[in-house]
Amino acid sequence: MKRITKREFLAGTTKCVMAASAGAVAMSVMPVGARQLGRAGVIDKAVTPWPWPYKTLDVEDVRKRGHKAYYDGGCCYGAFQAIVAALADTVGEPFTQLPPQIMYFGEGGGAGWGTLCGAINGAAAAIGLVVDRTNTSTIVSELFGWYTQTPFPTDTSNDYAVHHLFLVNKYDKPLPQSVSGSPLCHASVSLWCTASGIKSTAPERLERCARLTGDCAARAVEMLNAFFAGQFRPNFVTSAAVAQCQSCHGAAIVDVVPKVKMECPQCHKPQWDHLY
């Protein structure tokens, strides 16, 4: 082994110190949004600016993915995973780095609380990845409005099940349909169970929500495709009943949130006393 002199050792050490200092300076001047710390606390790679890139997706492919993913992780995971996995296959990074398991919480209307339907919750989150804030709100509002007025499961999903076109086949009969009039899980499932005579714990109800999940993911992609093609036009309008309620709650009664779009009479019956 070659021996080095003291002078050579000190010269090499100086070079190392200078290189480390240069790296530290480079890190300090790099914009925060352009770097990402890895597990060891060092720079991994540049962070993709938000909104993330989007490419046109196959609506029916996403519908099938959503139906299958429901059985893997529930309605919120299912809709989110369907869209994000399709984008991972089409775009690649950063979608390949995003764990869809973050949407497990949305099952059953949010940890089983029966609030916002997980299918539109997950689809809305996926929309928010690729669309700016203002347009996300517009597209998500349209998605929610569509959900409240659509008979689920759709004819398309029922047909897919009958002809074994889904990626998993749990039940191959057409299921009864119902319109929820609400974006809430509790209302949507309860009204369907009442209309169909099927219990909420039955396999048919699970299949209903799986088909609905695929339907919601597909509808979200339809709107995203239209938006990025410059063809998206929202057309949902609140009902006359909501407008009547807002005529007071939007002006005279300012202590009640006025900007709601759900059907008020579904929960607030005409014979009930108002707070004011």
C-alpha cells in the first residue's frame, strides 16, 4: 500500500471540505418546492409542481378499475385508486409514488360515519391532484350534483356485471336502482336498501357500492377528459326547493350557512320547527 505524506493528506482533506461546503451552498439556494428530503434526510429528487400532469384516460377502463378496487379497499380507496393507477400507467411519476392507501379512511362515509360518500370523496381527491383550486371546486361540485340525481348502479355497470366484463365477478345479476338526492353515504345506502328490499349487510349491497364506485370514478374521468380538452361545461343547478330555502337563509337568516346545495327537505321536513 502506498504511503502518503502529511502534506498530501492535508491537501486531500481540504478538497473534501470544499466539496461538502459547495454542496451545502447549492442546497441552501435551491427553492424549497424543488427539493425533497428522503428517509435519511438528504435530497432525493425534485418534487413535481402541483397540479400534477394529466393525460386523457379510458373512461371504461377506470370504471372497471374502480369496481375491483372497491373490494380491495372500500369506496373512497376504490375511486381514488382507479384514477391514480390509470394515471400511473399513462403518465408515470409522480403518480407511481403516491400510496392510494391514504384513502382507506373514507370507507362508509368517513370511518363508518355515513357522511360524504367515499366514492365521490376519493374521486374528488384525484381531481384535486391534477386541477387548480378554482376549477377543482367547479368540477367536484358538478360530480356531487350528478351523484345526487343519478340512479345507481348505472345501466352500464349492471350490464358489465351481467356479461362478466368487470375485472372481478362477485354477482352477475342486474341490481335495483335508486336516486339518493344526497351526496351522503347514509342517505344513499339507506334509500337504496329501502327501495330494493335488500339489507345493508347483504353481498348485493356490497356489489351495489362496488358498481357505484366504478361509476363515480368513470364520471370523474369523463369530466377531467372534457376539462383538459377545453370542453367541460357544468350544468348542475340546485333544485327549486333549495332555492326557496336559500331565499331566507341566504339573506334574512345569516346565522345559518346559506350556500348549501343538498336537498333541504330530505332532512328538514316541512312540519319541523325552524330554529328561527
